[in-house]
Amino acid sequence: MTDAVEFVQDQMSQRKPSSPISREEIRAIYAQGEIIALVEGLLERISQLEARLDQLENQQKQDSRNSSKPPSGDGLGKRTKRLRSRGERSSGGQPEHPGRTLEWSEQVDEVIVHPVLQCEACGASLSEIEVESWLLRQVHDLPPLRCVVREHQAEEKRCPCCTKLNQAVFPANVNSVVQYGSGIKSLMVYLMVGQLLPSMRVCDLLREVVGLEVSEGTLYNTYTHCHESLETIELHLKRAIQQAEVGHFDETGIRVNGQLMWLHVACTAALTYYFIHPKRRQVAMDAMDILPHFSSIGFHDNCSSYAHYACQHGWCNAHHLRELLFVVERYGQSWANEMMTFLVEIKTQVETAKAAGFSALSAIQLKEFEQRYQQLLKQGFQDNPMPPTVLEKPKSRGRPKQNPPRNLLNRLSNQSAVLAFMYDFRVPFDNNQAERDVCMMKLRQKISGGFRSLEGARLFYRIRGYRSTLRKQGIEVLDALKQLFEGNPIFPSLQPE
């Protein structure tokens, strides 16, 4: 091909600028026998450049509204338009809202009297005059925060009959000569796991607010103790999710010692289990050991690795709405806009039926929705035919490359997974449950950075899974951690929904 290009350039350089190409020159070029290869090469190069241009334009059009990109990737000029339509009511408290304010307390802990000692007009003494009435005001405040030192004294008594020296038993959590109590230990863990603070900032907070000089080594030892105490509870959480009627699954990237690893979450509305692994797909899912034993409805994005498991599958429609919005904005295709409206319409009908006490849509509604869904898919495929492959070289393996709208249509063709929320009212419309459980882990990475070791990450995520489960079930986290260090751990409800 290079020889053909050089030949053409040589022939053109020998010709005068004003003289046309003669028949003999054209025949000489064709005589080389490589002009077809030259044209095919140029066409292939043009096709590659067009594909690259299309890819760059797609990237330029994607943001957090119409793709899976996080909002932080939108930049300072981020757009604030959302998929959710604007409501009729203004933001803030509504006129019919009762409102809440700081209530007057009937029980007070301390009374401070402000006496009237003399008359403001004449200066006469009023210290002996009887009080006619009182003006009352209440201030809700914190007492001075300080560490309380409790000394445990165990009696020793010698038996007068057998002369044996008997000793009283210390509480199970009092096992050192000098130690921190369960209140301080639970606060350490709560600040690191609940409030996502790095260890140095926890030490600063305890020193400045409570007056305790705590080292990072002490924090780590407390952390490890909490992690070991939760081993049995975590095992029960895992088994409970395996038996849940609907399980939510997702994953996200986490930095550990400067390397990318993957945090997997399996959860329900009442349970949370975290698992970190160097891999993202089926190898990690097998190692997590929940999906291989899960036989109910697994709700997730349409990652192909989930298809290897025998459970029923439901796909997150929040992802579909974002991708459909991208097709509307990037390609201007009407079917995508109609599909967005249609999915939200089904969601509204399902919510209305639930509120009315129904457990399923009627057969007529289901048939109508299915027909409309297939019509929209048909329209989408007509607007996005298979790309021509005349000039393309066949690939040795894999499917032929298609544009984003057709790729989306292929995924939407799995009607049972996309419309799982329509067929089974237990299934939600989106996978926001798993998204919320993962989101805070990304926030932790922004606040405290990545983990220094894989072991440290595992310590954090076991405790965080316990904390998330407690919050979902309305159990006070700080009290639960305190009881954990006292040797009386709270077992959250493990019954599957």
C-alpha cells in the first residue's frame, strides 16, 4: 500500500499543475495493480477516524444525568437538570405541614435562679422582698465532656473455716489493671466507621473534646477487637441475605495500598454485607459466596457476570433511564424519549396498585404494557439497523460492534429482567438500595483516602456492614457498639423479608 501511495505521488509530481491527467497516466497507475488496496486502505482509515470521532462525541455528551459517571466528573459547569419532573409544590415546608420546634421540657436537670437585688428606679434593696412571679426560659445544652475514671475494687475475704482466700469477680469487660471502658471504645469505632473519620482526626477530636490522649495504635487495637467480636454476626448476616426474597447487588472500585480493588455489596432493605476482592466479576462473586447459594430474585445492573447464577434476575431501571436520556440528547431518537415516559408510567401504575392494596396488575394491564413495550423496541431497532459490514473485516471472535442505541436496545430486549418490577411487586423499580450502601463507601475514600492494607479494609467493612444493618433496623449504633465491648452484642433481626 505504501508503494502504491508513493507511486501516485511520484506520477502527480511529474505532471505540470495546469495539465490534466492523461489516459496513459491513469492506465499506468492502474497497471500497478495496487490502486484497489490503496482505496480500501483509505476507506478503512476513514472508518476508523469516524468511529473515533463518534466515541469522543459520545464521551463529550455524557455526564452524571445520562450515564453512570459520578457527579464529581461533571466539573464546575455541571448541569442541574434531573430526570425527575418538577413538582407542583414549591420546595421547603408546605402550608399544611405541622412543623417541629424545640419543645418545652417538664423535667429539668438544673435550675439557675437570677435574683432581683435592688430596685431599678430608686435603688432600694429587694433581697428580703417576696417573689411575686417568675419568668422562665430553658436552655438545652451539653454538660462539660470529660472522661470519668471508675475504680473497680474486688473484695478478698479469707474463710474462717478452711482459711481459703476468696476474691470477688470483676466484670467480664474489666480485664486489665488500667484500660478504656466500653463507652470510649464504642465512640472510637463510631467515629471511624460511622462518621468515616481518619484515625488521626479521631485522636484530635478525643483530645480536644474529651481530654483524652489516645494513640493510633490504641484505635487500631480497639478496631481489631470490634472486628473479631462481629465474626459470628457477620456469618449470620451473610446466610440471611442468601435466603432473602429480593437481594440487591452492586460493586465499586476502592483504593487499597495504591491499587484498585473492588468492594462488592449484597444487601436488602434490612441487611448489609460488604466484601472486598482484587477482582470485579464472577471470580469475586464466587468468593463472596452469596450468589452461588441465592435462589430468589437478584436485583442488579445488567453486568454479564450476574447471568452465570441460577436466581431470577431484575435490572436497575435507573441505569436504563440515564442511557435513554443519552440516546435522546446525543442521537435525537424519539423512541428513547417515549420509552423513558413509558417506564415511568408503569412505575406509577405499580405504585398506585400497591397503595390500593393489590398484589399484582390485572392481566389486561400487563398485556397492554407488554404490547406497547414491544412496539417501542421495534421502532428502536428500525431507527438503528445493523451497521453495514461490506468494508469491515470480520472479527475472529465476539459480536460485531454496534452503536450505543442498538446496544441499549439489545439489553432492553430482555423484557423479564427490565420489567421485573411490573410482574412482581416485591421487586423495586431501581437498585437504589445497593447504590446507597455503596455511595457512603466512596465518600469514605474522599474523606480519609484509600486503605493502607487489605486487612485494614476488611476490618472496616465488617464493622460498617454491622453498622449499616443496625441503622436500617432502627437500632442505636453507639449503644450497640457499647454492648458489643461489654460482651453482650446485639443481634439484628436476621429474618429475610
